[in-house]
Amino acid sequence: MRSLPLFVMGDSLTQGFMSGAAAQTEHSWSSWVARALSIDFTTDWHIAHWPVGGMPVNLEDIARSLETIPRRPSGLDLPTVLREAARTLDAAEDCYERGPGRPGQPVRDMLGRPLDYVTNVASFGFEIADAWGLTASNCRSFITDGDRAGDDGLFTMPSEPFHRSAARVLNPSGRPEFDHLSQVGWLTHHARTRGVKRVIVWLGANNLLRAATDLRIVRTPGTRARPRPCDLAREERRRAGWTLWHPHDFADEYAVLLDHLERAMTGNRCHDWRVYLCTVPSPLDMPLLRPFGTARRINGAWFHEGYTWHPFGRSFAAAGHGALHRGDALLLHHTVQDANAALRDLVAEKGRRWTVIDLGRTLDQAAWHLTNGRPKVRWPVEVLDLLGDRRPDTRAFHADRHGRLRRGGLFSLDGVHPSVLGHGLIAAHVLKALQDHKDAPTTARIPWAEVIAADTLLSNPPRLLGAIRSYRRLAELVVGVGRRFA
């Protein structure tokens, strides 16, 4: 049997989580890389289909549903907007709690075929330690359809969306013999039964970005006294309330991950294998955050006086609703840099089969605010021709009432996760890394025409997004989605 050509582990950035919903895995960077490598999607690249636009909430679906409602001359009235948003959320709740997406139902691929496993086992919210600590079995133990923890009295989402997503990915068939497999467990299984040629791992963002999404910094101890954060179960880590891993704790957790990966690759039936580990970008340029005040250049990057949630601003922060100030932003940014430096050092110790893909640096160079409006994005000529006069960037998405993109475009509507085009940009850098290590043909190319055609935010921007953000209640929903499901 031929070895699996590609196996991918990660969190929402790899799953294809977009605009608040898991997941458009078929449009994630890993699937664009798979296409560039000519991997067969029927035999070698297996990904799940997510019904009704995914879960917990598809903000793009809400925005587009509002376009079908007749408007008064004065615009959309708030009750109509809230009712339509609730309808979209109810559809996801029905599907994933009581319908075809509920636990125990077979997960199907994009062609409607039942899946035994997926080759992209990424799932939103995963921290580094979840790669070996979470299985479908312990995820299902948290799922109770009667639990209404996601119900705020108006907008009802599927309960336990984190655990529902992970269970679907870690055991799509529901077969008991796969219930004990974690992300690392699946890698071990495939390496020993079939062989795996390329492994790409992008984990660590959720150990670092909650400080930005929550607008508060609570660092892990960093003392390396036991039990360390990586020694704790996920629920214990959550109860501790940490939003930012100290570089020492990040390094310890990543070292354990590398040891697990090394053991998984022992006995790999594919002898010509390589593992790629990706660095983490700074969370300060996420469109979920809105900078305010003057910007200062410090150590090569630009930092504003403060940051709060988009679309709110300085007055929102001044009223005590939440903000990161420049000193907080510097601490967060430099912690990410130190964590990435530790990651590089740890991977370098593993030998020639282990390679770092510096996505963190690449994405920081593409950031709008960190570069003070001078991002460095090297688009191929083909992409520039396809984009015409549009130049997508990392600012909050905005299109006018005529459907013209005015700013943003590299992030989806939740302000945390890349758009389809953003995933294409990531895929291009991953593919180049593979080519640099002679692990992909020099003729391999990202199918840019397909990427841009698949990006509906780019080809048909929602026209009423500004109206949605003008309602405080809906703006808070958008912020809440970005914060809770990073």
C-alpha cells in the first residue's frame, strides 16, 4: 500500500475555521498544498464535510441572509436583524445536537462518502498538549445535548462546540477501536500501518493568543516547577485562567510534543519522511483587535497606544470594557517571539528530518498594523492579474454597499481566522518550504484561480456587514465568536 503523502495536525488555523464556523477544510491551506502536490482527494486526502455552513456560527451566512430581506428606506430594523441571526444559529444547533452532525452519526467527506479517518486532524481551540491529551472518547464525555451553556437568552449555539468538533475529527466513523486515538495517536497509527511521507504541524497559537482575544494577560508561572502546565489536563489548564504561556512553559510543552512525534515516527513504514513544524504569528494584527492612539516603532515593529475589540474604540476601552495597552502589547509580542525562538532551537536538535516553516515571521511581515501600513506581501504575477485593482490586507473586512472590497480580505469575518485567500497565501509559503527541501516538485503551484474563485468574501463581498456592526448587540456577537472560538 502506498504511504500517505501528507498528514496535518493543528488548530483552527489549519482546520479551515472561517467566519466563526468549523470548517471549510477543503479551502484550508493544507488542502491547497495537497492540490499543488497532486494528491488524490479520493484515496489519499480525506477531509470532513460540515453541514449547514458549519458550527458554532457562520457569520458570512448571517450577513448574506440579511441581503435577502426587503429593507425599509431607513434600513434594516433591529428585530429583523436579530431574528435572522437567531435563525441561522438555530439551524446549526439543530444539525449538530439532534441532526446529521450529532455525535454517533457517520461523518462524510465532500462527496458524501462515510469517513474512517481524516488526514487533517486539526480542530479549533487545540493547545499544544491537546495533540496527545485529547481523544474522541474523552471529548464525547463532555457533550450533553441538554446543556445550554452556549445559550445567552437570545442566540443559541450547539453546546460544547470545541468537543463536538474534536470528536468529529478524531473519530469520524465512531468505531470503538479508534476512540482512544489523539492527533498524535492517529499519526502513530498511519505511520505503522501505511506509512506517512510528510507531516506538517502548526500548534501553539492557542497557548499565546488568548491574551489578545480576552484583552487580559495572565501568564503561566514559568518556574518549571511540577506540575507544569503541560502536565495538567485541559480542564485544569482552563480553570487556571492562563491566557499566555511563559516562554519556558511553551518550550517545555513543545518539547513534549516533539518527543511524542518522534515516537510516532519510529517504525514509520515510509523511510523517506520529514516533519515540518510551523511558528506562530503575533496576534496583535488580528482584525478582532482595533488599535487606537499613536503608533511607535519599537524593535522593528509598530505598537499603538492601545488595543480593544473591533468595531469599538478608545471610548469603549476608556469605559472599562477591556483594552491592552502598549506595554501589554509589547509583552505579548515579545513572548510570541521568544516562544518561536524556543521552537526553532528545539526542532534544530532533532536532526535533518525535522524542519521549521517560519509562518510566524512571514505573516508578521504581511501585517498591516505591525508594519504601520507597509506590509510585505509578495503576490505572484498570476494573483495580481486575478485580483485586478484589489489589494487585500490584514485589516478588518469592509465592503461598500455596491459589493466592492474596500479593505481587509486576508481574514474572515470573525477577525481571527484567515479567509480562503489568506489560506492560499499560507499554502504558498508552506509549498515553498517543501520545495526548498526537495520534498515537492519545483513545478508544483498553488491553483490561484481556484483559490480566488472559492473566496466568496472576495468575489461577492457581503454588502450589509457595516449595518450589522452598527448594532451593538450583533457587534458583540461577532466579537464573542472571535474570542470564544479562536
